[in-house]
Amino acid sequence: MEPDHVARILEQWARERPDLDASPIGVIGRLHRLADALAIELRTVFEEYGMTTTDFDVLASLRRSGAPYSLTPGELGASTMLTSGAVTKRVDVLVARGLVTRSVREEDARGRRITLTPAGVELIDRAVTAHIANEHRLLAGLSDLERTRLARLLETLGRTLGV
């Protein structure tokens, strides 16, 4: 098997700076390159459904919250890891498209709830089905055991980084 781009970078550093342990590049460099490639692959599916990655994130968060598919802006922000300003902007777009509604909470007139409309439920159900199929395709080169191990390793790395 021919060395990948990151392996060539590691070889160059080993030659030019043998005193330097550049091995983290083997992980971080590959993760960075993979993240860029995966973002493109995922975005392609979302665009087929007329969505941005952020649209998908908001709609999917509402859908997986369970019926009645409704969250406060704060809950939506925590579920999507978006800032409150980004949630507001994205919800405005989704309201205009008829995919969500924004309503005043009965128990607290100051509070708001964002709720999927029937059109929003239908769209996200179709999109998430395509999204999961796409993710299966993207991971097809790994065995179930490799996928499980990789998921655990990435979870551990995420915990050490606080994400």
C-alpha cells in the first residue's frame, strides 16, 4: 500500500528534524484531512434536501427530542452546540420555510418553544434516512470491530479535549 499524504509529511519531518517526535501529526493530520473530506460528503446529502449542515442539525435535534418535537432555544442550542444567536438566525430561516414554528410557552410568557411542523418532520425523516445511509457508505471500508474501536478511541480523545 502506498503511503498517504500524512505519511509523506511524517517522512519529511523525520528526515529534516530527526530530533522531533512528529508522530502526533499521524493522528491530528489525518483527523483534520478526514474532517474536511467528511464535511463535503455530508453536506452533499443535506443539499439534496435543500438544507445546510446547520439546518440539518437543528431539525434533527428537534426530531430526536421525541414528540411533540419541541425545544426551547436554550435546549436547542445545547443540543446542537450552536450559539444562541446562531440558533435564532437558523430558526428564523426554518420558520420562513414552514419547517418549524416559534411559539410562546403557556407556563412562561417570556419563554419560547421551537417545534417541528408536519412538513419539517417529513423533511427531516427523509433526510436523516439518507444521511445515515451515507454514513454507512463512508464507513464501509471498516469492519464492525474497527468501527467500534475507532468510535471508542475518538470518544476518549474527545473527553480529553473536553468536547
